[in-house]
Amino acid sequence: MQYAENILETIGNTPLVKLNKLTKDLPCLVLAKYETFNPGNSVKDRMAVKMIEDAEADGRLKPGGTIIEGTSGNTGMGLALVAIVKGYKCIFVMSDKQSKEKMDILRAVGAEVIVCPTDVAPTDPRSYYSVAKRLSEETPNSWYVNQYDNLSNTKAHYESTGPEIWKQTGGKITHFVVGVGTGGTVSGVGKYLKEQNPDIKVWGIDTYGSVFKKYHETGIFDENEIYPYVTEGIGEDILPKNVDFDIIDGFEKVTDKDAAVYTQLLAKEEGMFLGNSAGAAIKGLLQLKEHFTKDDVVVVLFHDHGSRYVGKMFNNEWMKEMGYID
Ligand SMILES: Cc1ncc(COP(=O)(O)O)c(C=O)c1O
């Protein structure tokens, strides 16, 4: 018999899938690292397990403890799955811009969900960063995960996602393109790949309204770059410790409209029913066209699943209201 001991053993070893239609004008091979095959339907399952195991190992998380985190949804899902298998409680704090589906999904796997306003500074006591931190101070036997600054996040991708991509491409990968939020994926995968071949180029996909691109190019943290945006999961108004700016060769920004339209196109043209940051990632990759040549092997990582966006990017009424389609 062949079976996993529990759901956590099914995390990782996701497929690499060729894009055929959206990329037809590019000279190179484009392959998608298809992370929705993880049991929580996102790449975040990988770092959720790693962050919890590291916290157990050094005593930050104790038996019967409560896991507290600010999450845009996917990390919460990963943490909730691990918590169920290992017997922890979860409290997740989200900002109100996140899809309702993400909140419902977290409640479905037994987590308590607290929703905070998006449109306040990270230091504001109402922000989801501040509320998560405060709750962790007030709740007995709790552990605040802090995926932004918790370096187990990057390590998970250095130990699993990066080696998988290297192996699946037979070491032929030349470029890695990925949306950047906490930075764990880009930094962990990028570090591993560059250790195998320093010529591999790593591109981060950013949003308008986020500080990453300007900070990377100038070293300036410019508060004027910060404003609310629609794209979910990528871009930040802080500099998380997990973003290793030295690993990243460049950032490319994608508009909210393009990210939403390309999320639909991935589904309709490629049969890839994916989340909003996948739309941003593929559009950013297309914008980088001039950087690719015939023999290149470009890997783009798609973080999460389309089912989390049926009320938004897959709802044409919403798309019309936003002015994204006629
Ligand atoms: C949908 C989605 N895309 C992209 C990202 C960014 O990944 P990372 O946090 O590893 O930079 C996240 C992280 O929250 C996400 O949920």
C-alpha cells in the first residue's frame, strides 16, 4: 500500500507545467511551478510546516499552544492544517481587503478569524500587524508566527521549493520569476538556485502601491510609494526580513487591472485556475520579454488557487465595477 501518514506528508513535489498560449510571443520555454497542488492549495503550506517545526524545536511553541498570525489567507490555511494534525489552536488576523472566501476557508478549518482595516499605517494599533502582535502578548501559551521576519519561511523554500525546481529542470533553469510578499519564496528559491548556478537571474514581481521596487533600485524607503491597491498577496508597505534584496536581480511592477485580467486569461487560455498573484506574475514575466532569449528556461511560480477569488477576479460584475473589463 502507498499512502501518506497524514495530510502534511503530501506537501511539496508539485508539478512543473509548460505554458503554451499566453507565452507564444516569447522566444523561450516558460514553465510554471504549480503550487496549488499542495493540500492547502498554496505554496504557503511549505513554510507553515517549517515555521511550526522550528518553533517546536526551540520551545517557542509549546504543546496545546495557540498560533497567532497576521495572514492574507494562504499562510493561515497552511498553519491551520499543521495545527489540526499537531493539536494547536489558531487565531488569524486579516485585513479587510482580502477575499471573503479566504476568511470563510480559514473558519472552515477551525481557526478564529479577526478582520482589521487595510487603510491604516502598519504602526496604527488597528492594523493587522499591530492587532496580531497585541493578541500574542495577551493570549497565554501563544506564539506569534510573524511570517514577514521569521526566517524559517525563507529556509522552507531553500530546502524544498528551490531544489525541486533545480531537479525538475535538470539544472537548465536560467530565470526565476515570482511575486514577492513576505519574500520567503523569492529569497529561499533564489538563494538555492544561485548557489547551483550564479548566472540564474531572479526577478521579483511587485505592485503599484508597494515599496519594493524603488527600495531595491535606490535604497530609499519611500512612503510616497505606499497607497492601497487591489492585487492580493504581493507588494508591501514594510521591508520584511525575509526579502533578501541581494538575491533579487530586479523588480517588475504590474497594475491591479493587468493582474486581474491575466488571472482570468490563465484560466481561459491555459486551463490554469489560479489566484490573483499568478496573474500578476505571468503579466510581469511578459513585460520582461526583452530579457529572454531562445535557449532560456524561465520558471514562474504560481502561489495559490482560483477558488479563493471567485467573488472578485472571476466575477465579471466585480471586474466591471472595478473598470477592468467593459
Ligand atoms: C497569493 C499569494 N501570492 C504571493 C505571495 C507572496 O509570497 P511570499 O510571501 O513568499 O513572498 C503570497 C504570500 O502571502 C500569497 O498569499
